[in-house]
Amino acid sequence: MRDPQDPDDRPDGRPTLRGHVEICRLDHWFKNVFLLPGVVAAMALEPATASPAVVPGLLVGGLSIGLVASSNYTLNEVLDAPHDRHHPSKRTRPVPAGRVSVPLAWVQWLALFAVGLGLGLLVSPGFAASVAGLWVMGCVYNVPPLRTKEIAYVDVITESVNNPIRMLAGWFIAGATIRPPASLLVSYWAFGCFFMAMKRYAEYRRIGDPVRARAYRRSFGYYDEARLLTSALTFAAAGALFFGAFLMRYRLELAFSFPLVAWVLGEYFALGLQPNSPVQAPEHLWRQRRLMLAVLLCAVTIGVLMFVDVPLLEDLFEKSRVG
């Protein structure tokens, strides 16, 4: 009889089309919404870009970056298979379960990138460079000898680089000619680090065995719960700091969004502390109604405040500086 807890005693399988589709992780394409802040920021800071003509570029760009992301997911699935066998749930993924042809998966990895990059070139050279950067970061994160996902703290930082890359992609879709604010990009990056650190914390707690955790992810040999929580709070503080720097220079009106930003961070933090936390699977977080309500209200508020001027607020801050 098979022991379901033995990572070397796993289900036998055969390669299937469904297995190859699954490793594309199409359910993760929702992350394409992270393009939108870049589009909105470009339109707010360079009003000439605010045009319905952005819609075709957004559709093609969304497909392009989705295919490149699926290329990265394919790479991740193949290279992580030996480690996934030590994880309570990931051991049933298509590659460790034998439902994927590994040689064909390597072809799939390159083909998805080639098609995605080709579509990206139809949008703009800047956008194509962004999706190429996303693919390169996938290699840095997954491929030895770098394989930064195995290095404590560097894993969170490099994985979260995808956030500002997606924002840049949205910026180029809008066709902005000015440089994107560095403070906004760093803030987006730091908040992404917070979310990723909480995901690591939830994974570490879910495994519940330091030895097995290290077999699954080498960085877990250094991490513990206290270090992961400390890093998450540090990243959240950095994100808020740079967001504040952005609004002070570009949009003071965004100060009204601070309570909602704090609400989103608080809801996510609370979810991360739950046993077998849902933050381990971001693709399913849409089921968390309180979090989704907070995210929706925050996003709408920030979107409106990027375009609506409140002269009284600017006058108040100006007087505060003089006084």
C-alpha cells in the first residue's frame, strides 16, 4: 500500500495534454491586473496618453505577458519537481506526478516565451523589453547556479521584481514618454515583497517540520517564523515610505487613500497568520471577501485620486511646510 506522506512513494502517471496545460498556470493570469496601475499612473502623469487607443495595446499586451508568465511557470514546475515531492500538497503537481513529458516541457517553455515576446513587439519596443525582463527574472529565480529562490530574503526580493516590471509594462502600453517615478516603482516592489514574505511564512507553518521544510526549499534552512514576520513588516514599512514619497511629489490627494492601503495590508497579514493560510495560493484569494472588498475600494479610491484635484489639501500641506 502506498504511503501518501512518503515523497518517494508518489502516484504513477503518464504525460497528458491536460498536464502540460496545467503547468502553464492559466489561473495565475489574473496577475495581469498589475499592469493597470502602470497604465493609470501614465495617464494621470502624462494626460496626453489618456485615450481609448490604449485598449488594443492592453489586450495584446495582456496576452503577451500572460504567455511569458506561463513560460516562467513551466520552467518553475520542471525545476521544482524534485523539491515539490517534499511538500504536503505540491507533490501532486503534474511534473512530480508524472503527467508531463519533461523534454516536451522544455520546448513548451521556449515556445511560450517566443510567442509572448513576438506579441510584445507589436505593442512597443519598451513593452517587449519589459516582458523580456520578466522572463529573465524567471530564469534568475529558478535556474542554477543563481536560483535565487533558494537564498533567504533574496528569494522574496527577486520574485517581487515582477511587480515593478508589470507596472513598467503598463506604463509602456499607455505610450508614456516621460520616465516613470522611481518612488512609485520601489513602493510597488516593496509591497510585493510584503505579500511574498507572508506567503513564505504561511508555507513554512503549513509544512510544520523544519527538516522537511528545508528539503522543500533550501532558504527554509535559515528562515523561521520570527524572521519571516519581521521581514514582512519591514517590507510593508518600506512600501508605505516610498508611496508617501511618491504622493508628496506627484499627488498629495493620495493621502486620502492611506486608511484603505492600511486595511489591505492588515487583511492580508491577518490571513497570513491563519493555520493553513489561503495566502499560500494567491490565485484563490478572490474567495476572501473581506480582502477583495478592501482591495477593490483601495484600487478605486487611488484611481479616482490620481485624476481628481483637491486644492485645499495642497494648500494645507504648503502652509504646514511654511509654518
